[in-house]
Amino acid sequence: MKYNTLNYSYTFIMSFLKSYNPANGRLIGETRTSTKRDIDRAVAKAQKAFAGWKKTPLNQRAGYLKKYRQLLEKHKEELARLVSQEMGKPISQSRDDIKYEKDFIDYYIQEGPKALADEFLKKENNTEFTIRFEPYGVCVCIAPWNFPLSMFNSGVLPALMAGNTVIFKPSEYTTLSQKRFGELLQQTGLPTGIFQLAIGAGDVGKMLIDHPDINLVWFTGSTKVGQEIFAKCGKKFIKGIMELGGSSPGIVFADADFEDTIKQLYWARFLNCGQVCSSVKRLFVERPIFRQVVDRLVKELQTKKVGDPLQKDTDFGPLVSQKQLLLLESQVNDAIKKGAKVEIGAKRPTGKKFAKGNYYLPTILTNVNWQMRVLTEETFGPVLPVIPFKTEGEVIEMANNTPYGLSAEIYTSDLKKAEKIASAIQSGVVGINTDSFYYPFCPIGGMKKSGMGREYGKIGFQEFAQIKLLATRTVKIQQ
């Protein structure tokens, strides 16, 4: 039997990666996994293609992204349904993701050539100083599963725009979805070897990272794996761009706009069933309104529907995997055993329709303390611990009491106070009275163990390029 995952065909003994629907456990499809031989050939092809691709004009590179955008639009419903079937995202959110990503692609097309064009600095002493952005070479992109399209685009597209060739490994939980995005990109007519897919779990990722002829790594995922990859990059002396875990604090002061804050916090924690790196995973509320906030959030969750992700009125689908469900359960059970109070949820839904799915009810916990894993670990699911505070100093200390530093959110009508606290919070992003900061022009990234480097914006493009300074002095030849 022949397969063509990496743009060539041959016959051999195959293994397959299976994709299951987390709502019911049914097999959706399977994909042949890449072998060491595949990886070696892919890297060799990428190296060979790099020589021509780095010379390709920026506007011509952007032209391939335009064609890719058109294909996404053509297949948007098929893609949204595949994502919902494969990772459990409610179909309404899967559709929104594709709409949202088209705006990002427009930005890549319009702003990429500007961000990566030569930048004139100054002319001094008859010398012109210019920055040139040059590609690294073969870039390995390894993506997570929680936003399949966004995570594909965030690594692959700016890497290509910067002139690198790319080998992309999808998450093992969303292989079908992300492989499909890759196939659409290949259908744009990209020259052979510019973009390739490598399929598999962590062992395939390891083969890619360990390969001696790669030049750059982009990884989004857990801090544990990111640290392992970054250590390997260090030994090889190549760059690693890392967007890693988070345990983002939300801080609510008594003078905040109450209803608007509740609306923001709902999406800040429970979008995508809480499976978001930058979601608010620890909520700190000023004591005078603590009970009011908790009760209002509980009331909000009581109106939401847990169910089939393909139904348009579903608010919460299943978690992506049984492994993720068991981890979340263990974190919540640890908190309950140590004295946490369950305000809502903290269990799986009952009933035949949920029996084979990875469902977990949206949960709010109070009476939590720092011996509980829900505060000391990243919780990747619909669980929100809520903690009261008295003073600004106290809440800053609690907010920073984490190894992570991806994002934070502050809700108050006193903007001077908010900006002062934002300066004290150790995170790469701070939202003041908003949960909306993922825009294509905004550089996003973490402090501490939440990452290295930035995605999006002008800076995001330039992360994928090496900076070369040209100092050009004009010399007049004496006659």
C-alpha cells in the first residue's frame, strides 16, 4: 500500500494514529504515522527547497497565503465539523474560530511583507545603516490541539512568510483536522519541500527535534515538554520559540462594572470548555463583593447546556481526551478532600448520552488554599477556584504565586489603580476590563515558565527571522 504524507510514495509496514470522537468514543479516522525514514527525507527536501524559497519575494509568498485563505473559506463548514468531532469544541465556536482566523490570515498577507522588509535605520558619516530580516532555514512547528486552525496558522504561516521551509507536526488529538489544513496549504501550489507534514505522537516530535539539520523550532504546548524541547535547542544552539502553559489570575475589585465583568469572566474561563492556555484559572475577588460574584457566576453556569458539540445550542462539549478528564478530576478531588467547597459542578454529567464521552460539568470552587493542586497546577478544563482578598498588596502576591506568567486580567473602574497593579503582575499580557487581547497586531507571549518569544504582530513575524545589519558606506573613486 502507498501513502504520500510527506510528498513521496513508497511501500512498507505501516502504523497508524487513530482519531476518536471525545463525545462518544467512536473512531473517526486514522492516519499513517511518520517513520525515521520519512523524517530524514522530509528534512532533506526542506533543506533543498530552502535555497529557492528564501529568494522568493515577500509579496509572492503572501500570494500563497491568499490562495490558502480562499480554500479555508470554501471548506469552512467541513473544517468546523471536523474540529468539533475530533476535539469536542462546540460547533458554534468551531465556526467562529475559522471566521476569526481569516482576519489573522488577512493580517499576515497585508502586514507580513512590511514587517519583514529591509528597515532603514540611519545615515551617518556617509554610511547607511539598514536591518535585513533573513530566514533561519528548516523550521519545525509542533502544535497543540485546543485551537486546531489557529495553532496551525500561528506557527506555519509567519515561518513561511519569513522565508523558512516548514515541517509541521499536528497534535495527536487533532491529527485529522490539522492534517486537512496542511493539505489545503499544499493545494495552493507551494513548490515541493516548502511545507510538509509529519504525523505522530511525541515520538515523532522527538525525531524532528533531534534531527541534526533543522534550524528553528516553534512549539506551543505544556511547559514540561517545552522545557525539554528548549533544552535540546540549547544543546544544538538553535532558536526555540515557545508558547507554554499558564495559570492566569483574574482580579476583580469592588468598583468594577459588575455585569460586564461577569460576562468577561465567563468567556475568560469557560471558552472552549476551559481548555485555553491563557484563560483565567484563578479568580481573586475583593471581599465586599466576593459572595455576589460567586453567586452570579453560578447562576450564569446554570443557564448553559452541556451536550453534543455538533448541536448549535451546546455551550460545553467534552474534554479532548480521557487522559485530560482524569487529570482534571484528580485536581478537583484533591481540592475537595482538602476542604474546598463545591459551588457548582465538580463531577461528570449523568445519563446515557454522556456515558462514553469525556464530559465534565463546569465547576466553581471556594474555600481553596495553596495546598490544593487547583491553585498550584495548571487546570485545563472548566474549573474555576475563587479566592477573596483584602488589599492590593495581598492580591498582587497571590497573583504572582505561580511559575507561570502568560496573562492576567484586572477588573476595576479605577484605571490608575489597574495600571499600577498591571506593572506589578508578572505576565506577558495584562487585560484591563477585558478578556479580548488576541488580535493579529498584538504580540502575545509569556514570562517565567509560560514561554520564550512572541507570536503575532510585527514582532511575531520577526521572531522567525535572523537580524542582519548592513552598514553601507559610499566611496567616491578619485580620478
